[in-house]
Amino acid sequence: RQRTACDLAQLVEDVGPLDGPPLRFVAACVASALEVLHSPALHSVYRHLMPEALALLDNGYVCLMDLKHCENEWRGCQTLCGSPLYFAPEMVRGEQQTSAVDMWAMGVLLYELASGESPWGSDANECDDVTLLKRIAEHTDDGLRTPSRVRALRREGEDGSPDGGSSPEDTEALLELLTPLLQPAIAERHTAAAIKAH
């Protein structure tokens, strides 16, 4: 039996934003967990993906905690639950929720882990829910702004400066991963299997 060392939010608070291999490892752990939940055997939607709901185990792996918002897709789920920062546009519009909402939340999660900020602006944690939900609903597939930390890593990589282990390839791979996750068109959003293959 594994013990929880801390939640992912505590880790990021202690060490700062993640990049390179640690970020890829977290993405692989989360994608693997979501792949199981989204499988034909369970056909479930997690709907609560955020750093506080991810446990860092004492063996170094990251796992999902707190399955209270998990719902079977076949029963139909439209209730709003979880943190509004991670709501997908279809949740904001009150539409049926599928596994795609988890993949959207994974995009928001990875953006935050890599940059230390929300894709909805540096004031997203302080703004009212109506403003936040409007930003999410109005997001376009080409509207993803490059996080300031990722822009800085790009510049450092171009200048040949040390960048704490991140390479220009890492930052480009991150952007290539985030764009299809934060894709407003549900049918074009990546699946957990596609993320693992990335």
C-alpha cells in the first residue's frame, strides 16, 4: 500500500512550476489514470481534475484522489462540479459532459503546472465566476496565449542561457500538447491515449 506524500498543489508550491521530464511524468500519470476511467469498462468522467485532487505518492507516482464527482457517461451528467477554473466550454454552456471535459481540465492543469498561472489570465483566481466562465466560453482554438514562463524558457534556449533543464524542444512539445487539449471543438480534443502517445 502506497502512502500519499503530498498533493500536487503542495509540491508546486514548494518547488515552483514543473518542466521537462517531471512535467512529462505527471502528464503520463494523469493520462494513464484518465484512460482507465474513460475505458469502455468504466466509461466514467472524473470532473475534478486540479492539482489539489492529485496525490504524489511516496513512490513518486501521481494518482487521482477524491472520486466523489466521478460519473458514468451513460447515465448522463450535466451537473456543474469541481473548480470553475477547470470547466470546459461545454460545461459552461450546460451541455452533456463526456470524457472530453477531463481532457480540457488536463490542458488547464498542465498549463498551470508549467507556468504557475492560469490560461484564463493572471487574475483568474481572483476574478468573479461570471468573468471566468465568459473567458472559458469565448476561448478559441487559436486563442491560447503562451505562458510568460514558457516564453522566457524559449528566449533562454535561443540565447544558449541555462534554463533549469528545459530545452526549446520541451517548450515546443508543451505547446503542441496544450493546443489540442484546450480545443473548444469536442471532437478535435485529444484523448488520454493520444496524450500518452505524444
